[in-house]
Amino acid sequence: MKQEKNQMYFATDPTAKHDEHLVDYHVDNIDLKFTTDAGVFSKLRIDYGSGVLIKEMKEQTFPACGILDVGCGYGPIGLFAAKFWPNQEVTMVDVNERALNLAKRNASLNDINNVKILDSNGYENVSGSYGLIVTNPPIRAGKKVVDEILRGAKEYLVDEGLLLAVLQKKQGAPSAKKLMTQTFGNCEILKRDKGYYILASRKQ
């Protein structure tokens, strides 16, 4: 039981006993519903950082050639992106099989068809180039994993493509900003909200 209780959301095949919930999230005139479960990140509500990222994401401009959500969980960021930009395909990736299954169910639940949901450890199974990459990276997977997601984004962005990431200040936002600046030559703090930073870098 202890193993189940403590199993992290970035495990590939969570064994935690199922405990499904239905949560709502509303941004402007868009209301989406999400089925969540034990063994996935933030099962009782859309976590605050993802909410801040979703709202800030909506205000950005980027080349219209596809969107990638790295570490999509059960889908809030990627599915809102698909609703904000219905003429673009949103690719959503994660390593957690339970989260991926939920993301597929949630796409169907909200009648969202412009998404592609893939099993991928970071960019391992990702191909193509994107105008926007968004991530609420799995902090508890460790700094190495987070750094690989942030640094690796550059390879998958088109010119003028945008990387948006949300991190808490106490969980490494300043060092993430430094890494993104080193990688892209720029990094802006778009928003600070209750300790969460929305970081943005553009490929130039």
C-alpha cells in the first residue's frame, strides 16, 4: 500500500487504485470538463500553475504551424490550446499511461478533435516542428528531466516559435530562466502569480 500511495505521477504505469473525479475549468467563455484519477498529477483540481499558464498562453502570438504540450498529464493545457486555436493540431505527450488514457477520454468528452496524444518520454517520440511548445514540467522527476524538456524545445520550434513554461520560484524558476536564456538567447517572465513564474523564450 505504501508503494501505491507514494507512487509519483511521472511513473509510466501507475498502480494506484483508481479514484476518478470530474473537474471543471473555465477560461473566458470556454468551459472544459476533465476526468482525473489517482496516479496522475493534480487529480482533484486543475493545479494553479497550469491555470496561470493556460490564461497567459491565450494572449500569445506564434507561428501557426502546430502546438506541442510536453508532459500533458490528463490534458488541461493541451486541450485548452486546442480550443483556443481550433485550426491548429495540438500534439500532447506524456510517459504516464493512465494520464494519456485520461487525456484521450477528455478530448472526446469535450468534443475536441484537433489533438494527437502520444506516449513519449520528453521528445523521444516527437517529430516535426511547432510554433508553440508549452510545458508544466514534472518537477518531481528531477532537475535533469526538467532541463532536458526546456533545452530540448529549441530543436522542435520553428523560427520565431515560442516556448512557454510554468515553474514555481521555490522549485527552480530562476535557474530555469537562466537555462532558457542560455539556450535561446532570451527569456522573459511573462507573469508572476502566487510564486508561479510563466517563462517565455522565442527561437530567433
